[in-house]
Amino acid sequence: MSLTIADHIDEHVQAIWKIDIPILREISQAIIDCFKRGGKLYVCGNGGSAADAQHIAAELVGRYKINRKPLPCIALTTDSSTLTAVGNDYAFEYIFARQIEGLLSPEDMLWVLTTSGRSLNILEAINAAKKVGSKIVAFTGSNRYLKEKCDFVFHAENSETDIVQECHIVAYHIICGLVETHFSV
């Protein structure tokens, strides 16, 4: 039996109500601290999460709701030449790791978005950021695969990709708002 439109909306709303507010505050503060120490935030994901990575960068470099100075955030998903060269010359699983090895410093942060928590290129990105000594934020679904691998993990409490991604959007907009408010004062 297929869900009615109202049931579908209710499923999404229920997931939104389960958002862990304290972890959003922790992630926001970690990003604020990163920027205060002169670090940059690098964001990556695959598919819809790649689009979300670019969305986050746009909110922080441009503005979310308040006019303020641009904040240093880079989506690792936007350089098609690097992505295809690394994918061709090494393997797709290293498309983010190679960029991280070349760009990140210990004062920087990596933010990964993965609904499954099992994408090889995201796992390699996490490994590369750990080697550099950068803090790592992960946005994922209800799985707990990344709990021990990252400094901060936001779990959307669902396993359906669309619901997870919609929770991610709400959560990262909250984070962008908190970070922006801090730097607009």
C-alpha cells in the first residue's frame, strides 16, 4: 500500500522533530572556533549531498540571512577537472582525499555529507582529514557507521535518502544561521 501525500509529509515532519539540537550547537561552535583561528571549512558529498555541500559553501561565503563578511568555506565537489583527473588517474574513492591532502591544514575542518555513511570516497576523505589533524563533522542517516571516525556526527533519524537529506537541509541551515549570527555582531 502506498503512502498518501499526508502520510508522506508526516513521515518527513516526524524526522525533523527528532533533530538533535545540542549537536547542532556543538557543530556550530566548532565551525566558529575554526574560523576564529584562521581555518577554512571544506565540505563534500555525493549526488544530492554534493549539491548540499555547495549550498553550505554558498550560504557561508555569500550570506544566509544577514549581510556580513564572507566566511572561508569551500565545496570540494566543484572542481570538475580535479574530480575527473583524480577519479581517472587514481580511483573515484580518492576524489576528495587527494584534495584534502593538498589543501587542508590542522586548523581547518572537514564537513562530509553522506546519507549511507558508507561511501568509499567519503571514508577516504575522513581518513585523509584525520592524517592532516583536522576536525571532522559528518552528516548522515540513522546508521552509526561514522560515530567513532568523526569529531561531530549529526544523524538524521531515518534511513530513507530523501528524508535524511531534508533533515540535513534543516540542520545545516540552522548551523549556517548560528555561525552567521556570531560573525555579524
